[in-house]
Amino acid sequence: MLLSERNDSEATFTLLGFSDYPELQVPLFLIFLAIYSITVVGNIGMIVIIRINSKLHTPMYFFLSHLSLVDFCYSSIVAPQMLVNLLAQDRSISFLGCVIQFFFFCTFVVTESFILAVMAYDRFVAICNPLLYTVAMSQKLCALLVLGSYVWGVACSLILTCSALNLCFHGFNTINHFFCEFSALLSLSCSDTSINYLLLFIFATFNEVSTLFLILLSYLFILVTILKMRSASGRRKAFSTCASHLTAITIFHGTILFLYCVPNSKNSRHTVKVASVFYTVVIPMLNPLIYSLRNKDVKSTVSKIVDSKVFSS
């Protein structure tokens, strides 16, 4: 059945966002604009640095370049719309626009969770089987792991999006969020949404549990291997190679698990909104900073680029 036949032609959606705090609209706009600008520069810059420095043409940085791409994409799906709505009086969005925003956002968030899991496996191979690392993490395998992450992200998003297209919406609908979050959209439907909530629960639980299981299992083997090392310098080097990734997964999965634990009530909506800001806007900014500030090769490449620009001018 066509979308136009399922939904009233007069059905409208408004993203409430942070309109509850009119005095904070301009300060929030400036803060989020600064964060998004750093996100764009940081993630695009990370991709460029990895491409131009031959020392960084390794599996770890191949995965990191895709992590940066995914961070840039899902932040760009949410942040510009949020910035416009902070200043605009009209915060309306069509049902089709809402569904498209959710589709791409879901695709890239799911993809990121699996890329982070793949990066944990990469660190496991590098530390536990260093002599076989280049053979085990071949270019073909790396490409397949990344491709699989994207394909699964698209598949999850497509199934959830198609389930939403069958829902009925009528009249004026207010989404108490700054983007088209799936459960917020379902709560406004006139249709039976039990199947949609079940699909959301199945995919969200599977994605979180499977990726966390792979990450924890990888780091369990890494920890055992590090503790068996006789050299203190070797242990420090092994820990330092994992520090950035551990920081990234702690922030990402910690935020998601926090959202899982927040009870579904009116009082918790502001908490959910703040936490959502963190994983949709702040985390994409933090990831390139986390991986660049602790990395000598990345910092040296940035220094060379800056020096070449200074001397050329």
C-alpha cells in the first residue's frame, strides 16, 4: 500500500527539540555549531591524513578511516537539522523526510557499532598473534569486514524503516526530540505498533549484545596475553595501542547502555534528549581527537602538512 494512502495528506510532524528553553536557543546553536565544525574538520582531516601517509596504510587505520567516515555521516544527518531548528520558528518535517533521516541515521549508527567491534578483533590479532598479523588481517578480509558492517547496517535500517512505512499518522504530531528517533515516531502512530517495537527490541538487543560480546572477548584474550609478557615496556606498548580504542568504545557503548537503562517516562525525556545529544553530536567530534592526540604518526603528519602550508605561503 502506498505511503500516501496510509497517511492523511494533512499529517504534519514537528521536532520539538530544545524549544522548552527559548533563552538557551542561541547559546546552544553556537555550542553545537562549534562541535559540528570540529566534527567535520576532525573526521575529514583524519581520512585525508590516513590516505596521504603511507605509514598509516595498515588494517587499523583502514578501519579508523571508515569510523571517521561513519562519524561524519551520522553527525551530518542530525546536526544541520538541529541547528536550523534552534533558530527557526517552523520546525516541521514531512513524514517521508522523517523516515529518510531515520534510515540513514540508523544505518550509520549500526555500522559504527560493528566497525568498533571489528577494530577490537584487529587489536586482538595484532597483540595475540603479531607474527601472523599481516597474513591474518589481509586487505581482502579487512574489506569484507567493513563491507559486512555497512551491509548489516543497511539491512537493519531498511527492515525498521519499511515497518514504519506501514503505520498511519493523522493530524498534527509533535516529536519530543531533536531528530526522528524511531520509538518517538512510533508513539505518535494511530496503528498497532507492537510488531515495530518488537523488531526494534530484537535488532537493538542483538546489535548491542553481539558487538559487546566480541569486544569483551577480544580484550579478555588481549589482557591474558599482556599479563603473560615478561617485558614491562612490551606491556606498556600493548596497553597504549588499545587505549584509544578502549576510550572510544567505552564512550559509545556506555552512552547506549545508559539510554537502555533510562525508564520510559515523561520525567526521563530530557535525560534521553541530553544523552542523545552526546552520542549523535559529541561522540563524532571526540573520536578523531581520541585517535589523533595519542598517535605520533597522525600528529607528525599534521605537523608536516601545517609546516608545508606555512613555508609555501
